[in-house]
Amino acid sequence: MFSGIGPAQLSALSVVVFVGPITLGDLAAAEQVKPPTMSRIAAALVRAKLVQRAPDEKDARIIRLQATDKGHRLLQEARNRRISDLKRRVERLRPKDLTLLAEAAELMERLSRE
């Protein structure tokens, strides 16, 4: 737990950050969990001041979750730590494994363009 929050909360936060303001139901669907589970996750994120509830611009009856500045920062810091950790691991690979990794990356890139 690099970020100080659990994996379910971190995953939900990343959806809120990258998708933008989102309803609880849509967030639950995106995370493939039931709404009561997402309610608990969202409540923890609100308590931690990582997301806030905001009324929908077009329909005030609808509440959307949106990331706070603190939520954006935490997600970016967690991402930076994961990248740094991966970089350290890659730097320890043998040249033969680095070549194999480069070939696999090239193949994945080619597949993504198809």
C-alpha cells in the first residue's frame, strides 16, 4: 500500500481522476462492484478528502464525485512511486532479458495499432 489507502480506494480514485466527475452508480459499474460497496469506498475517499461530492451541473438531484487537489496529488505520487520501482527492477535485468523486454514491448505496440 504505497499510497496510504487500500487498492480498492486507489482504483476508484483513479477512475474519478481520469474520468472526471462521476456518479456513484457509474463508478460502481466501472469498478465492477455493487453500489453499497462503492458507497463505502466513496465515503472513505470523502473522509480522506481525496474526493468531494458535487451536484450535477444539469440536475441538482444527481450527485457526482470529483477528485480534490489532494486526490490528484496522491494519485500522481503513487504513480511516480510505481514507475520508480519498476525502473529500479528493469535496471537490474540482464542484457539478454532487456533485449527480450524490448522485443515484447515492440510487439505489444504493434498489436495495439491493429
